[in-house]
Amino acid sequence: MAVIENVTGASSAPGPYAADPVLVVMGVSGSGKSTLAALLAEQLGWDFYEGDDLHPDENVAKMAAGTPLDDDDRAPWLDTVSSWIIEHAMAGVPGVITCSALKRKYRDVLREHNVVFVYLRGTREMLGDRMAAREGHFMPTTLLDSQVATLEPPEADERHVVVDAGRAPEDEVDDVIRLLGLTRA
């Protein structure tokens, strides 16, 4: 049975979560980030952005060819994702964005503002099955092992919640909303 772990992480804002956070739905390819993020944004009435759409064309071509991205490839993409977060934070507008955010140093680029990471955790087998079943995505299943090897799960000092992937997306959304004390639109 899948479970949600408690939210952890330090916060400089009053209470566990200040008003108008940006949720960064993170995890390995195939974990269900896009589905969960879109449903969360819809039910909350918040802005949504698919982080993969912010990748430079060179990154998409590299991944589509089966070559993993390195830190230098990811840097401009992370800066663009961070800019989306900063724009929302500065305007006081809550939002939901997807970003694999596999390494701590990547999340450090994103978490300067009112960010909560929603980490979708899944087994290698489940992730592979999901990747193999989806159509039209640039990320081939051959890159799954490199993503799993790169993943550094969020640590106690990062504001996050862990959700086991593979359940009905509606159940995952219900748990995230309940645990974070958010209100549906």
C-alpha cells in the first residue's frame, strides 16, 4: 500500500507553509509528475506549467537520442524553471510546476522562495513499465537507469512531501491537498 510521508523541511515563513506557495512536483521520469501537477493545479485553481516545456531544444534532442543530460545541460533549464517560480513568488501567485529536480543542488536553485517539493517516489520496475506504456514523450526508457542513479531524494531540511507513485492520481492529489492544508478552488 502506498503512503504519504510527513512534510518535512525548514521554513523561514511563519507556520509550515506561507500563503501562495509554488509546488514543484519532482521525481524520475515516468513517476507521474505531469498528471499529478495538472490535477493539483486544476483542483486548487492555481497556475500550472509543464517544466519539460522549458527545456532548450538541444536538451530535448539529446534526451531523445538516448543521451543523459549533465549538470551543464541542466543549468539553463533550471534557471528558467527558477524564473517561473520567482515570478509567481514575487507576484504572490501560487503555482504548480513539474521539474525532475533529481539532485539536491538542482533543488537548491529552485527553493530560494516559497517552494514545497512534492516528490513522487516509485520502484524501478513501475517506472519502467509506465515509461514503456506512454506515447509521444521524448524521454526513452533507456535513460531511466541514469535518472535513478542521479536521484538524490529530498532531505529533512528541504520542504517536501513524499508520495508513492502508482496510485490513482486523484488519491495522490487528495493526500497532498490534505497534508499541506490547501483549499480546493
